Amino acid sequence: MRIVVCVKHVPDIQSDRALGEGGRVVRDGGDGTLNELDENALEAALVLAEEVGGEVVALTVGPDDAVDAVRKGLQMGADEAVHVVDDAIGGSDVVGTARVLAAAITHIGATDPVDLVVLGMAGLDGLTSLLPSALAALLDVPALPLAAEVTVADGSVRVRRNLDHATEVLQASLPAVVSVTDQANQPRYPNFKGMMAARKKPVTTLGLADLGIAPADVGTTGARTAVVAAAPRPARENRVLVNGGSEAGVQLAAYLVENKLA
Ligand SMILES: Cc1cc2nc3c(=O)[nH]c(=O)nc-3n(C[C@H](O)[C@H](O)[C@H](O)COP(=O)(O)OP(=O)(O)OC[C@H]3O[C@@H](n4cnc5c(N)ncnc54)[C@H](O)[C@@H]3O)c2cc1C
């Protein structure tokens, strides 16, 4: 079975988020990291490949630094990686990004068909959770989003979804697109052996021309949405720092009582 895992390179959520021209998130500040939720997607794909046999391809669309995201995938155990990078992609919205990912998956599947595409539940910078469904629509395959469990057997994929008051089981024929939640598994840490092995694994770099995509179909020109306004949130006012050592609990209780919060 051939599995493609889409992984996103995002600004580190611990760092200060920077907004650039037109309110766009600055993505090449050097403090980027693999989107944490995509580690669950990688883990799900690696377990499936171990169980039923096959290979895992880590795929990212993003600026030069984004290659780090697929390299982490290789360290965790993916067999190969693909990085799509092109200046014209900057400013793409969900649809533009899905268009590039769909073309890359078609490209990857040209020699050896792709059976399953696995994604995380959300990119921690964009947070739309729309990409998996947009990608499935463009690939014209079933979408099974937000899976807490994924199994594959007899040419089908089956997922369990945890809803507020129910558990749902969905099944679809392969090929299909699945996104997994952070309840799906506990991602493995790359070990030393994995890190050394990753250095020898292939990383293919592709541009829009390799994928037959016209620059005008992506980026801000191809986007169906526009950032109307974006501004840093003002610092919170009236903050009280309780820093009283062993007296901190007493001070906190006094503050809550005084302000009728307890
Ligand atoms: C260089 C660049 C510049 C961009 N500029 C803008 C912009 O200015 N304005 C704007 O609205 N959007 C922009 N985007 C697009 C945006 O960052 C997202 O890719 C898209 O909007 C969906 O993001 P999300 O986090 O909401 O996706 P979600 O649907 O929340 O993500 C779900 C899953 O989809 C996968 N995924 C998402 N994005 C990628 C990716 N790039 N590569 C591989 N897998 C992915 C991951 O598995 C992720 O867990 C840009 C993207 C790139 C690569």
C-alpha cells in the first residue's frame, strides 16, 4: 500500500507570531516547525504501513524552510519525501494549497498509485480544518475527516469518529483521504537510528511547472478568500501577577474574595 502523508511547516506556536504584507503570516522567519498535529498523521500512516505493508511518502507545500517538516517525517520512519516550493504559491488560500497538494499527489501516483492520503486534523497556524475535504474533492475520492482510529482491509479504509454524544464508524473504498485527530495515537519520537537513516532517504523538490499548475491558479491571484484585516491583539489590561512565594495561595484567595470572584 502506498500512503502519502501531508505535513505542514508552521511558525512555532511558542514564538511571537509575525504578520507581514497584507496581514499574511510570516512563514520564513526560521522558527518554523512541523505542525504538531501532523505527527499524529505520520504515526497513523507508519502504523498502517507496518501492519499491511507498503511505503509512506511525506509531502509538504511551503517555503524553503518547509523541507524540515518532511525531514522530520523521514526521521520518524517515512520512506521518501516530496517538497513543493515555488514563490508563486505564497498567499494561496485553502483551495490554492489543496490544488498544489492534489497535483503533487497525482504526480507521486503516476509511477505507483497512491492508495491513501493521511492529514492532520488542523494546521496550527491556519486552523481551518478544511484542507482534507478540499483535497478529497479535487482528487475525486472519498473524505473521512477527524478519525480517532484508522484501519485498512480488503481495499477499504474504516475510521472511527468520536462525536459529542456518539461514536461513528465510516468505511470507504480506497483510494481515499483521511484526517486523524490527536486522539488517534501517540506519535513516536525519532530515535538516533531513524535520524541517521533519514539522511539517506530521497527528498524530491518540485515546482509549479513540474505539476502543470499555472502560477495564476494559486497564490493571491488564485485565492477565493482575502485577508480583510489582521492586527496583533492588544496586550491584556488589568493583569495581576501573584508572586508571593509560599504566600501566593493566600494572596490569590484574597484577590478573588476582594474582587467578588470567589
Ligand atoms: C508559502 C505559503 C503561503 C501561504 N500564504 C497564505 C496566505 O497569505 N493566506 C492564507 O489564507 N493562506 C495562506 N497559505 C495557505 C495556508 O497556510 C494553508 O496551507 C491553507 O490555508 C490551509 O491551512 P490550514 O492550516 O487552515 O489547513 P487545515 O485544513 O487546518 O490543515 C489540515 C491538514 O492539512 C495538511 N496541510 C495543510 N496545509 C498544508 C501544506 N501547506 N502542506 C502540506 N500539508 C498541509 C496538514 O496535514 C494539516 O494538518 C499559504 C501557504 C503556503 C504554503
